[in-house]
Amino acid sequence: QKEVEQNSGPLSVPEGAIASLNCTYSDRVSQSFFWYRQYSGKSPELIMSIYSNGDKEDGRFTAQLNKASQYVSLLIRDSQPSDSATYLCAVKDNYGQNFVFGPGTRLSVLP
Amino acid sequence: DAGVTQSPTHLIKTRGQHVTLRCSPISGHKSVSWYQQVLGQGPQFIFQYYEKEERGRGNFPDRFSARQFPNYSSELNVNALLLGDSALYLCASSVGRGNSPLHFGNGTRLTVT
């Protein structure tokens, strides 16, 4: 059973701070990793994808991947109240198109 | 470009009834996946279709079925509804190959009373 784990939160950070969201996965053959943002009552929205070890930056977002440790993280710099949402980590292997999602971490950015 | 479209947006059914949810993928996307999301949890995989063939099935009972049509749109059917089927049903499309991500529709909120 493939599993993806995240701290459920809520994670509270002040406006302008760095928010750090973490995710671990159980299946070593996983190759593709995704972060989705989900506002309350809405559907998940793709933020970033990462496939290779190391860091990938896109604006205020940085995804970090360590396959040896089976660990993925998302950093949000200069956090804004509009970043308040649930962040879902998703993992996929290359054998199929089944994405396994974690339970999500609820982030609250305080003005 | 139009995103993934789902219908209906909301649905209220009673126990034992049947429901059909519909999804149209992004133009050019050949894969459609269905997920169930219960409040406070991450999406749970139900089905994946690619080029009209079932490519994956999650741990859901046989009351759940789906199909994909020649235009790549898809239907999810749930028979003999239970209270526990109340959830947000998400359809997602993708190119269907390699590292292509999922793109979600707005979902159908199903309430079973």
C-alpha cells in the first residue's frame, strides 16, 4: 500500500515569513512529485512539480526533493494571507497514472 | 482554453439511489481520473481511464463504475448510494503519459441523505 504522509497542521505563520511544508512517501519507485493548493470548498490547483533530486524554484515557491530520504518539501517565501489553504502532496510512479495524495497540511498565514 | 468541466456542481440523493457524474477533460488530454475527497482528507483514487480503457482502479466497491467515451469525456456511476458516499467527487485530466500532472475540475459535491 503506497502511502504519502503530511503533517495535518494547522501550520500558522505570520505574514512575510517562510512557510515550510513537508511530505514523506513510502514507495521507493515513485518518480514524480507534485504540490497542489486547495482553498476551502474548491478543487486542488497545481502549484509545482519536481522530478529530480534538489531544489526547484518558481516565484515565491521552492520545492525540494530527496529521493534517498523519500522526502519532499515546499517552501513558501514572503507568505501572504492569500496563501492560507490546504497543501496536498501527490506522488506518482512511472508505471501508471495513479496519483497518491497525502492528507494535506492546512496553512494559515496571519496578517 | 477551457479547463476540466464537471457536472452537476451539487447533487442531493437519498440512500439506495443511483447517481451519474460527468466530466469533460481539457482539450488534447486523453486521460481522465476520478477521485473521492471526504472532508479533511486528501483525494482518494477511484478510476483512471486512458484512450477509453480502464488503466487503474482504486479500493472502491463494485457499486462504483466508470467509462470514457470516444471524445474522452467520462462518466462516474455510483449505485445503491450509502451515506458514506457523501463527498466531493473530483475529475482530473492529464496528457496521460510520463510525468504529466493532473488538472482538476471544480468537482461535484454529492450529499446522500
